[in-house]
Amino acid sequence: MSTRAGIRGLGASFYDRPVLTVARDLIGCVVRHGECAGVIVETEAYHDSEPASHAFVGLTQRTKTLFGPPGRAYVYRSYGIHALLNAVSEPEGVGAAVLIRALEPIEGIELMRARRGLESLRALCSGPGKLTQALGIELVDNGLDLERGPVTIAERPADWRDVGVTVDRRVGITKAVELPWRFTAAGSRFLSRPVRAAA
């Protein structure tokens, strides 16, 4: 880990672990870009072994960041509109990443509101495309080092150290839908979608 502007940033060793572990441990951590920041309240894990992952097709021009060093940002365009932020995980050569699905805004809220064109704090970052728009994250950030920035992910603040984590199935996909690879901060009102009731 390193220090940036007095904040401990997560180094490559944090991400160089099984993607499910990283996805769970990112809950409560802080994404920062410029003056805007939010606490991660929802993540999803993706791995080259399952067909919902972009890496399932193997190494291509599009997926090369996914197979690169852990701790890099994988940013891609969804439906030709939204840039989505992922944290590359596992050792280099394995295609795995954690999709950051929702944040609880904590800093730069007025700028986020201006970028999103709405007032609702709850809705500012309640989805993977919403949070990148709010924080000003774009495709140019693909491949950057999440420790050095300009987009960074820092460790959990003191009041998030013991956050409860709920496990659920991923949303918005049509393949490998049965995998319980979605992680959320228990009781958060900032999620992209409610957690499914246990069967």
C-alpha cells in the first residue's frame, strides 16, 4: 500500500488474490477521482472460467487489460453509452476483474449532482454507469494503476471496517446467472438493485 494525499491506497498485492475474495473485500473501500469520492457498496466478480466474463473469449485487443497486472482499471463502454469501472484481480495471465456496481457518495457531491443532472443523493452512484458519470471516469482511464491514479481505490475508512457483506447472484447478465458472485454492503440504500430474498 502507498499513501496519496494522506490516504492509504490499495497496492497490487491486494488485488493479486482470488477475484471472489477481492470483490468481497472491496466493499467499504473508497473510490476517488479528483475531488469526488464514494464508498463501494456493491461489487460483482468476473473470471475467465465463466461465460459472463469478457475474458471468457481469451486474450484479445479488448480483453488484454483483464489479463494484465492486478490492480489496474479495466474500463469499457457498455451498450455504447456508459463507461464501467472494474478492478483487475488475480495474477497476470488470468482474466479476472471486479465490477464496481454502486457507491455511497461521500465527497464532491455537488459536482456529482452537476454531472448527473439530478439532486437525489441515493441515485447519484446507484449503478455502474451512474457512478462513472458522477466521478468523471472515462475510457481513457482503462489500464491505469488504481494505486497511483488518477482513479484510486483506498482502504476502508474506520467506520466501514466491520461492514457486513451480503452475497447474491449477479444482475444484468444472461449467462452464468446462478453464480452467487455479487457482494453488497448489508442494509445499504445506495445499491443498484435490491438484494434478492434468500430462497
